[in-house]
Amino acid sequence: MEISKFTELEEKIKHIVSEQVFLKKQISVLEEALKNKELEIEGYKSKLTVLDEERNSVRARVDSLLDLLADIEVAK
């Protein structure tokens, strides 16, 4: 009777250890995925900064052209 309880306890411990190993691997996979997503986000932030700068440049050029057009209409 005691041997069967010991065997049962041994199996439970083996199961817990295998679950712990699995969870450690899963954590590692998830941490790697998180790292990749953070790098992806940083890339998107950089692209967004470039696009904002381009938009501001275009806005300045359009404003400049509109000012030129306004000057032409006043001159008539």
C-alpha cells in the first residue's frame, strides 16, 4: 500500500516537473515574440516620424504656393 502512494507521489512530481519545463519553454517563446513585436513597433515609430516630417514639408510647400497665388490675385 505504501509503495503505491509513493509511486503516485512520484508520478505527480514528474508531472509537475514536466509542466514546469513546458512553461519555461513557453515563456521563452512568448518573450521572443514580445521582443520581435517591440522591434516591429520601433520600426513603425521610425516610419511614422519620417512620414510626419514629409507631411510637414509638403504642408510648408503648399502654404508657400498658396501665398504665391494670393499675391498674384492681389496684384490683379
